[in-house]
Amino acid sequence: MSCAPYGLGGQVLRLVPFFVEKMINWGILRPPMNASTAPSSSLSLLVSAQRHLYPNYGQPDVIIERGRGARLWDTEGRSYIDLFAGIAVSSLGHAHPRLVQALSDQAGRLLHLSNYYYNAPNIRLAERLCALSGMDRALFCNSGTEAVEVCLKLARRHFYAKGQADRHVVVAFENSFHGRTMGSLAVTGQNKYRDGFGPLGSVRHAPFGDLERTRALMSADVAAVIVEPVQGEGGVIPAPEGFLVGLRALCDEFGAMLILDEVQTGVGRTGPFLAAQHAGVLPDAVALAKGLGAGFPIGAMLCREHLSGALPKGSHGSTYGGNPLASTAALTVLSVLYDDGVLSHANVLSERLVARLEKLVERHAVLSARRGLGMLQGLVLCDGALGPAILTRLRERGVLVTFSGGTTIRLTPPLVISETELDEGLAVLDEVLGEFS
Ligand SMILES: *Cc1c(COP(=O)(O)O)cnc(C)c1O
């Protein structure tokens, strides 16, 4: 009789790292010396992960080894359809040939420089981002949280320079997510990220989508309002109709800046370059990251010309910000999305995705709603407690998604995903939801 790979044999195998770890702790086994001398089997890697990685994440016992397009493979040779794209990051999927080529060419030319000198890819990237967003200036960093941080510092410094240093409050929204540095965490409106890190800066939180309650928090001390056009980590909740336009008007009325956190929604994830372009809203500043480098770390703050003097020379910066390799990655991403027609493809496919998800909501009693924009979609569970089990089952069946806001199965496929791959992933989702109904 052969051993079933995912049956009892799999269950027993799963316990092995636990016992290996115990034996190492009891001194019966010697731990691997270091990564390069350790045998490269999945098992020893998992043991090493448990011993050496800081345990602030909750990964399952799976090591992903490589990818191609919207497909991933683990070290055991199992394959997965990627419907999460590394949290809405890997828009070009995995190992996109143009991105691989551009990165390797640039790495062979110039990897890093710092901001002591200009580099051409960075200048061309700033130019292209301004054209796509309607903004005038670009400042680069390495992640979403840093991009948000620059926006917040920009708002403070702008009013300080105008002799209004007492305008220091930021209005943000409940259930929002803006990042994990102390500034971006202060505007984040979810206790699960904030607990234990207070006191955090001067921020007032309004209910997301409620213009009247937001108005009640506005006064002469408000420097900026910061908002996600779709709350991503909060459970894929799009701003209600008229909300962003209303915030723009409130900011104009009270002389405050409107900051958009488009870290998750930007760079075509919801259709247009910025999600706020659905509503025709022009912010004063916008934070981008995730999809911008499609896996290469890069963040950007874009702003309008009237803010170009707010951060004078030396007042803010980043050693790696605008690095030629990161800039090349982002330039290539934009070229593939806009010049190779990938974004048009995604915009057509997202309609199919929405229609399929609506069917799933009709068919499965465990689901209460679909919500989202473009290729950022959520299926809301009636009972959020089922989420982790559904995700585990999907992974066992070879489909990767994420769970956000404690209620919502979030789908953020690579924008390059083919119709066949999408259908294959959604068929498995349909079957798995059936198991839970
Ligand atoms: C992911 C995210 C961030 C933080 O980005 P990091 O790159 O993880 O620092 C900020 N804002 C939003 C809306 C995000 O989705």
C-alpha cells in the first residue's frame, strides 16, 4: 500500500518538526550550525524557522520556493494558484520575464547610489508617476508605512513653514490601516495593531464613510485628513459613494490637506492608476507602495506643487529611496501595465471576477456579501470565525488567498492572471465554500 501524501502520512509528517525541535531542546539532537551548512530539506528549514525567526507571524508549515505567472510551487513540489499576489503586491505575477530582464540588466549597470546624485531610472519614474496621477512631485522610500510617514511629516512641516505649527492634528478613520511605524500606526484605526504601543500622536478617528461625524472632528488645528479609498486590511470596504468627494470639500473648507493612502489600491489594482480617480478626486498628497514595485520594495509619496517647499533640503530622506534598481522595477511595472496592455486585460478580467463572486454569494449560505473594486475583492463571511479554516482548506486544495478585517476572504490576484487560472482558482473556492455550507 502506498502512503497517501495528504492523508494520515501527512498528519504524522507534520508532527516531525515538533519532535525534532523537542529533541534539539533536550540536547538529543544537535541544531543545524547555520543556514549554509544545514541540509536543505523542508523539514530542517521548518525546524530552523521555528528556532530562529522572530515569531511575530503565523505561517503554516509551507515553504514557497518559486513561481511563474499566477502559479507558485512549494519545496515539496505542490503547486498553488496565487489569488493573493503577496498582499496585492505581485501585480505582474512571479518571474515576469520583462521584470527579471530589467532588474538583471540594471543590477549589472548600477545597483545603488543614494541621493547624493541623480539616477536616470528614478527621474523617469517620477515623471511617469506624476503623469499618471495628476500630481507634480515624487519622493521615494522603501515601503508603504514609510510613504504614509512622509505624507504625515509633509502635512506637519507644511503648516509649520506657514507659521501654523499648532495645526498638528490628523483626522483618520476607524478600521483603517496605514502601516506600523509610530506615525503611520497613530493614524491606523484598529486596536489589534495599536494595542501596547501607545500613547500615539495627535489623531482623531471618525467612522469610515460618515461625513457628518468627520465634519464634527474638523477644526483650525487639523493639518490633514488621511483615508484609504478602499479599506484593504479592514476587510475590503470601499468608501461609500460621495465620501471622497465630501472629504475633499471638507479639507478645502477647513484649509487641511487631503492625503490618500493608496498603498494597496494604487497602481491599477482597482482599475484606474489611483482608486480615487473613480471618484474624480485629486488629493494633496498620496502614498504608494505594494503594487508599485510588484515585489521589489519601493514606496513613493506624490504631492502637488504647492507642497514642494514643505520639506526643505535635508529635512527628510532615505538612504535607499529612489535607488536605481527599485526605480527600474517600478518603471518596468508601469510599462508592462500600460504599454503591454496588462492593465486593460485586468480590467476586463475583473468584471468576470466580480460576476463569479456574486454567484458564489448567491450559492453559499456562509457568505453574506461581495464587495470591492477591480482586482481588490472581498467575500464577507456570515461567521468570521470560519475564515482561518476556509483558508487552510483552500491552501490544501492549492489556492492561496488572504483573510482581512476578521470577516472577509480577500482576493487580490496578480493582474497578469489568465482567465483559465482565475477560473481554476474560483472553481476550487466554490467547492471549498460548499464544504462549509
Ligand atoms: C500594506 C499597507 C500599508 C503598509 O505598507 P508596508 O509596505 O507594509 O509598510 C499602508 N497602508 C495601506 C493601505 C496598506 O495596505
